[in-house]
Amino acid sequence: MSFRIVPAGESALIVEFEARIDPEINARAIACAEAIQAAGLAGVRDVVPTYRSVAVYFDPLRTDGDRLQQRLAREAAQPFRPSTAAREPVLIPVCYGGEFGPDLAGVATFAGMAEADVVRAHADATYRVFMLGFVPGFAYLGIVDQRIAMPRHATPRVRVPAGSVGVAGVQTGVYPAETPGGWQLIGRTPVKPFDASREDPFLMKAGDAVRFYPIDRAEYDRW
């Protein structure tokens, strides 16, 4: 798999793989990030995998940049075999539609489907966590059924409630906190993607599998 290494200022290097949303490319980026992290390289501050790249942040006063770049090139060039071990999916309950899913009707119109069919299309898929970003715990999930892959709003909402489940093209995700956002909101979950009081604050991690399942408002309230 082809790659290149590019600088991002004086204290970061980016390992870039092929530029497309693809599970195998993402798995390669995550494996590369895990290998770099496990190496415990002097001066490396953080290693962040994305859809198709790995950002390596380092202290330029403690790190030999040329040696680091050579090490990154060796790790990126390692033969890669995708894991065949199936991960148990993270299960997330969602109350679809109504006040929790103000854009469900719009997605149904876009897809030429009934709202119930949009819910089934969204909940029937097993999604991959391609990366985390935007705010702590926000997992970018894919790949969404093409029929319901509606683009995001041209003008974002000023406030999207925490727990909102949205679609933006081939991506879906859960807002961990109240923030601005432009995704098409189709439901809400009572589960917290990020909770600093938990032993592990992050519900989802890069490479995880995720499934959504519908619940009614009464069950949502019980949560």
C-alpha cells in the first residue's frame, strides 16, 4: 500500500496512505499508529490515527526528526494483513424520529423511502469506527447505506443536543456533547459516547464495530 510522510510544522509528521474512505486503508493506518505508539519513541507526545493517515506529534528538542521519519517509513512499509478476528460490536440504543430526530422525514424524502425504512436501513448495518475527532468521544462511523447518505446541512445548527445521532453522506455518528453541527439528525441515544467519570471514558475506539438498535420513548426515558 503506497504512502508518503509529510511535515505538519516543526513538531509533527503525517503518514498518509491512499486518500479514500476504505476499511482496509483505515485498518492499515490504525495498525501503523498502534505500532508507533508501542515503540515508545523518545520525545513522541501523541499518535493519532485518522481515516487514512497517522499524525505523530513530537518534542523537537528531544527528538531526532530524521530518525523519527525513517522509523515511521519502516512502520508504514511493513506488510499488513487485516485481522480476521471479529470484534463484538458496541451496541447503541436509539430513539428515532420525533423531537429527537427532526431530520428523519427529510432523509426519508431524500431516499424516497418511508421513515420506518430509513430507521431499518440505519439500524441494520454494522459500522466501523474510522476515527475519533471534533470533540472528545465523537466517533466517525461508516459506511452508511447509500440510499440514506444525505449530505449535511448547508448551514449548521447552533446547538445539537448531546446524544443526537446524525448522518452526513456515508458517515454516521453520535454527538457526545451539545455543540454546533450540520449533520442530519435522525434520533437520539441515552448512552454517553464520552464520560470522564467512567474508568474508560471512551465508549468507542478506532477500529471498533458499532450497531444501533431502535428503542421507544418510554425505554429512552428509563435509561
